[in-house]
Amino acid sequence: MIAALYVETDGAYFNLAGIDPWDIRRDARTYPGPWPVVAHPPCQRWGRYWHGAPRKPHQFRLGTDEGCFASALTAVRNFGGVIEHPKDSHAWRYFGLATPPSSGGWVKADAFGGWTCCVWQGHYGHFAGKATWLYVVTMGSDGFLFDDPILPELTWGPSDSGPTQEMVERYGYEKARRVGRMALVGGKDKTRIRNSTPPEFRDLPISMARSASPKNSFSQPAKESK
């Protein structure tokens, strides 16, 4: 079993065998274990406009996400699994995680056995490229961290997120290239498309989480010796 935390109601992680989805109604901050997790904590207060919209800056304080990222980090360190956040998330610096190179590849993230990388979801079916940082912790069946875990070789480097032919024909190449794909998606679908997780990419963190111990964690009491 894999617990999918902070996911969209009826979204990509629902109705999947072996996946226990935690949407806003269940409050993933209260996740007690014991299963490894795939966590998508809210990113609004960690991104480029963490302080608010450009026309109304400094409405918010950095990282005021009601403890969502902190609880996701605790869950991954206790039970194993993956956190997904947008590239350049301020949460990495705030929580002392190493910044992964944009060119790709896994690097050690911290002293808690975590590893991190940068990957573009455009290689896995996303419309707009969507550069993403991953934080991963894997454990053995005894609940102890792997010192040198086997991590997947992903498709590294930026994906093609330039203008489509339809956009070039409609707006001209210069404007289409300047504003990017997502800026040319209008209406209510814009946010949905940007936030969506393609099935091919969704399956990557799920497969990584499955390598973590399903039942053991550092939060469990040690067994008494006989």
C-alpha cells in the first residue's frame, strides 16, 4: 500500500489499486503511517509568488502553508517515499535540503538519508514541461535507511516546452515563444492543466515509494530483546 498525501480530490491518485489517497477532506497532516508515501504538499507559499500576486505583493509570509510541507517531510523520513514540489521551491532552502542540479541526476539532500533531483514532467506527458524537484527516502524491510539506495535513472534535462504549431499560427512565433504555453491556455482549464500530473509521471514516485519499507519506521518503538 502507498499513501498519496495532499492530492486532488478524484484526481490522478484516486481509483488506483494499492493507493490510499489523502485529499483535503482527510487532512494529510494527520497521516499516522505505516505505509510509504507520495506527497504533493501545497506549493503556493513556497514558489515564485509566495508573498502574493504581483499586483498585491507581501500579503503572505514565506512558508505559511499550515505545516503541510513540514508534515510531509516528517512522513517521508519516518515511512519512506517521495515529496514532489516545483523546481526552485523555497522549501528546499528553508528545510536545509540540497539544491539539485537542473541538468539532472540524484544528489544527497540531507543528513536524514534523503536524495533529491530535478526532472521535467514534459518528458512524461505534461503539456508545459513543468520542471519538478523530488525528495526521496528509501528504507529496508528492517526500517533502516539504505546508505546507497538504488534510484531510478530518469530522463534528465529540460523538456521541450516551447510554443506549439497551433500557437505559432494563432499568435505569431515571437509572442508565442515569449509568453510560453501556459500563458496561452485560457479560461478555467489553465490551472487544471498546470497542476495536473500525467499518468506516466505519477507512476514514477509510486514506483519509488514501493521500494520503501511498507510497515517499519523510526517512529516505531524498538522490539524488546528476549
